[in-house]
Amino acid sequence: MGIVKISDVMHENLRVASGALSRSINAQAEHWMRIGMLAELHPHLPHNELTQLLIRAEQAGGFDLHTVSTCMDERLEAAR
């Protein structure tokens, strides 16, 4: 674990979003990082599918690149 420096504006955005969504500031930041990472890895997927991918990964043991890749492969197999 480390410290990540962010701008004051982004910290305020995190504070507002975390309050609105009943998450801690750290949990909100991690959520946005996960969604952002998945959006970069899978730019063709809409937000609702990225969210479903997060849920499947959590059910399969947690969020790491291997688990997410496995869940994505399962999603592609099911679509065939």
C-alpha cells in the first residue's frame, strides 16, 4: 500500500461522490480506479457491463487482473 497524491479538485469530487454513494473516500477512489482500469482494458464495454464484470470477479475471489481476465473469458464464451 502506498500514498497517491491527487489534486484538491479531485479530492473534493471524491468527497462529494463518497458521501452521495455511502462509501469512504478511499473506497470511492478505488471504485473509480477499477472502473477506469476496466474501461481502458475493455473500451468496447458499456458501464453496466463493466459493473457486472466487477461483481463476477468479486464472486470468483476478488479483483485482480487474473480473476478479471478469467471472468471476461467466461463472459465471451457465454456470448458465443
